[in-house]
Amino acid sequence: MNFLHYWRAMSGIIGRELWRFITQRERFISALVRPLIWLFVFAAGFRAALGLAITPPYETYILYEVYITPGLIGMIQLFNGMQSSLSMVYDREMGSMRILMVCPLPRWFLLLSKLLAGTFVSILQVYVFLAIAWFYDIHAPWQGYLWIMPTLMLSGLMLGALGLLMSSFIKQLENFAGVMNFVIFPMFFMSTALYPLWKMKESSALLANLAEYNPFSQAVELIRFALYGQFDQQAFFYTLGAFMVFMAAAIVGYNPSKGMMSKKGGA
Amino acid sequence: MGRSGKTMNTKTPSALCIEQLSYAYSGKKALDQVSFTIQPGECTLLLGPNGAGKSTLFSLITRLYDSRDGQISLCGYDIKRQTQLALAKLGVVFQQSTLDMDLTVMQNLLYHTALHGIARKVALPRIQQELERLNMFDRRFEKIRQLNGGHRRRVEIARALLHKPALLLLDEPTVGLDVPSRLAIVDYVHQLAVEENLAVLWASHLIDEIYPDDHLVVLHKGSVKANGSVSEVLATTKCASIKEAFYNLTQGETS
């Protein structure tokens, strides 16, 4: 198969997703409101309750708002990953997923394109969020804003692949709410997004351990360090590994002969 | 059933060839040893009541599911081993609308041509041609949401033809449409088969969508009850009308 075909299909898929996101104003706004509420309300209220020591990558004492900003970036991507997989379950029920699946390209490539499309949308959201946060006096070195770009690609792909994997297991849209509760909330709260690991250790060693090995934590740490121009190697390989595992499982999940699709009555 | 597989070795392969296809959902048989072929230019009506296995068959042809037993080939390409070559020959109109409601007609069609790797400068005249044939070209910049059911269907048929498939699959495409829209679509698809030498597989449970020259496959409870031209089916069932034949073939069965 020729390269141009792949290229055209991928840009078609990404272009469609971006266009849809930009034209759906409500979706754009609600994607922003969530992290902003966390930043303006939760972080402001929580600031007094949590004392932060100086830990890398920070070189001075920081406000809690500054600490949770990378966590909220991760949150944007986590929700976006889940949302795009939710839309895939919806697409599958409504049939537009079928149009994608009957086009003459390998399924892994179509899934990857869909994933990239969702990741680009999340990156767009993140930059708008960071711009608003900038006016709220949350500043990172300017190089940090560039460094997080590739980081966001990887973390977005990882979280998107997780969503994709889940969408391959979920038969109906209704079941999705449950999975959101069982995946999004534990992942978000059991991570370093809201509180640093050492702080968690003070209250529960088990929780700290769970948080440490949570791929979402690793993605957040990768973003946190990148925002300050540093490269967290362990977080990078951990996130990359998680992406590959989730992606491979999702491809199997969408394979008509091996995956869950064949075990389901409807599609 | 005599038609199954007989053209496999001839020079031009059948547009669609299904051989001994079986499929089960958790032990319950949805398709049982289904075999039939469709030649280019032939309009085949797949008739069957609800639950006959039509949708399962379509899911297998479009490779949403995989069949362990039996074989499906499109234009000689095995759907399992040469998936992409086979899918490139296939145009599909699904039962439910698969258009993006918030995009325009043009955007929907361009998305489809992108998925099929068609360059924009090739795609645009094709889109114009297909839309003009269906009197939809003037509405190309309207959002799908603004179109009525019949017009949406026309867009979907136009879309299914953009990559010049050899086989057009339609899964009950006239469900929910008013009579004039329905007749227009039935007529248009029959015309396509003749003029474009397109093979058509049309799933339906509506008898009046059958034309006298059509090829009929009657599916009931997962197996083929009749397979042949309208006159052949009438002769074998000794019925005066297709309605009667369909009724006889699909009632009182305990397969």
C-alpha cells in the first residue's frame, strides 16, 4: 500500500477531529472549565492545608497552584483520552466507527490515527489552559512551554490508548459511566497530580506505592519536569512502556478474530 | 444454492462469493452454512425477517466480525487474508446513518475520500458527479443535520460510490423513509447495477423493493432458504408471487 494513502487517511482523521472540537464550542468550554475550577477554587482553598517542601524540579518554595498545574494538565489529557474513547463507543453504536473500520487500511493504523487525533485535541486544550493560568500568575520558563509539547504527545497517546483499550471492552455506552468511576477517579486521586509522593508516604505507605506505579503519576511527573526544562528519564520510559502495552492490548481488542468484538452480540 | 462457488475458477471472479459460512454468538447459531455468489451488474436482494442473520452476514462481509467457518471473497480477494484489497472493492451503506451530523455534505464526502487515499483533485470531480446524479450537488455546503432522511440516504449512497467499488452493500437503506424517497432510492440503485456494472447486495424485508430481474437470496434463521432469480424462486416454491413465496419460506420453520 502506498505511503500517500496512509498520509491522506491520517490527515483526514486528525483534521476531522480538530474541526469537530473547534466547532463544538460547548465541548471546548467544558473541557477548560474543569481544570480551571480545580485551579481557581480547589487549589486556592487547599493551599493552606498543604505545606510543600522544595522538591525537584522546583528550586524555591512554590504555591500549591503551581504544584498542581502539571497535574491538571494530566487531568485534561486523562479526561480527553476517556472522552475520545467514549466517543468511540458512541461512534460504534451509531455506526460511524464502522465507516472507519471498513476503509482499506490496517486496523492498527486507523486506531493510531484516531488516537493521534485525540491527542492533538488535548494538546490544544492544554495550551489554552496554560495561557489562562499564565494570567493567574502561574509562569514556567518559556522553554518549558516548548519542552512539554513532545511530552504531551506521549502522555496524551498513553492516556488515549488506555481509553481506547477500555472502549474495546465496553459493549454499551451506559456501561461507560461505571468505568469512568472505576478508572478516572482512582487514577487521578491515586497519583502525584494533587499531592507529592513524600507527603502521601506520611499518611499511607501503600497509597504512596500505588501512586508511584500509577502510569498517570508517571505521565504527570514527565510533564512537571518538562515544564521546567528537565527530562525525567524514568517517567519517560514508564509512560512509553505503558503506552505500548495499552496500545497493543487495544489493537488486540479491536481485532475481529481475537478481540472482544467477536464476543459481542451487537456493535 | 447451485450457484455457490461455481465462478471461482473463471476469469472474472464474482463480485462477492460466500462459501459455507457459519457464525455463532456464544453457542447460538446466527448463520449456518450460508453460500451464494453475486456477479458484477447483478442486483441481489437479501430477504429475511428480523433476526434472520442479515446483519450478522453484513458484519462478516465488512469484517467487523471474523468468521472461523467458511470463506468470503470480494472480487477474488479473500476477506481474511487480503483484507485491504478486498475492502477497497467494497462500498457500504449501513442501516443506521453513519454521517457526521455537524459536518457539511462536502466535508463528510472528503473525509471518506481521504480514508480511501483519493487525492483531493481526483475526489472533487467525483463528488460532483455522484452528487449531481442524485440531485444533491446544490446542497453540498449544508450540514447533514439540515437534510431530511431521504437526502441523507442519498449522500450515503453517493459516499459509498466515491472510491468506485465493485460491490455495493446496503443494509435496509430505506428504513424510515417516506414512499417517494424509498422508491427513488430503489430505482437509483437498480439503475446503478445496470449502468455501472455494479454488483449490489441489498438487505431488506420489504417485498416491493424487488425488481423482476433481481437475484434473490432468502435467509431465515441463519440459513439460505432460496437462492436464484425471481422466476427460479417462484418456480421452486410453486408460488404465484414473491410475497407468497417469502411467506412460505419463512413461516413455520423450526431450524
